[in-house]
Amino acid sequence: MTTTHTNSRNADKFVIRLPDGLRGRIAAVASAAHRSMNSEIVARLTQSIDADNDMHQAGAVTVFLPEVVTNEISGLAQLNERSVNGEITDRLKRSAVVDQLNDEQARMIGILLRRIEELESRLQLKGAA
């Protein structure tokens, strides 16, 4: 049985065009992490793909928000000492609770209105007698 070792000489190669300024940014973060640019790119891509897979398996959803909304949520998250995801999750949960309360209140109002109609009918019958 033959074992094949992958090294940089026989690994898959891929040419990519980077937008202006991105090469410098990659070089800076790679240097800060004591990695080559190639290792940094591979690490970032792997991390991104793994995160997407984890979120997909967990039923998570990626939402792209306008910058003004993102800034507002980020500010609220800092104020409330939460992560941005924690802030969004909390606000969605509170919104769902409000919706449930509104549904319950609407149901109770309907019951009360029917009861008022019943009482008015009884009063009219007593007044006619």
C-alpha cells in the first residue's frame, strides 16, 4: 500500500484575483498571526466554511442587514453587554412574546365583547317584560 503525502509542490493550486487593497490586509493579518498569506487564506476559508456548515446544521440563518441597522444593533449589544447575535435573539424573543400577548389580548377582548352582548340582550328582554 502506497501512502501519498501532500506538500506544496503537488497540492491543488488556484489563481485568484484580489480586489485592490485586500492583498495588503491579508498580509497584515497573516503577519500578526505568524502565518504565510497562503496559510492565512486557507485558515480563513476553512473557518468560514466550517461556520456555515455549523450554522446550517444548527438551523441558523444568515441575514444581511443595512449598515445603519447593523450599527444600531451593535450599539445596543454593547450597551446591554451582549453579542450582536445575543441582542438580535433577545429582541426576536421579546417580539414573539409581544405577539403572543397581543393574540391573547385579542382573544380576551372577543370573549368580553360577546359577554357584553349577552348581558345587553338579557337586559333588553327584562325591559320588555
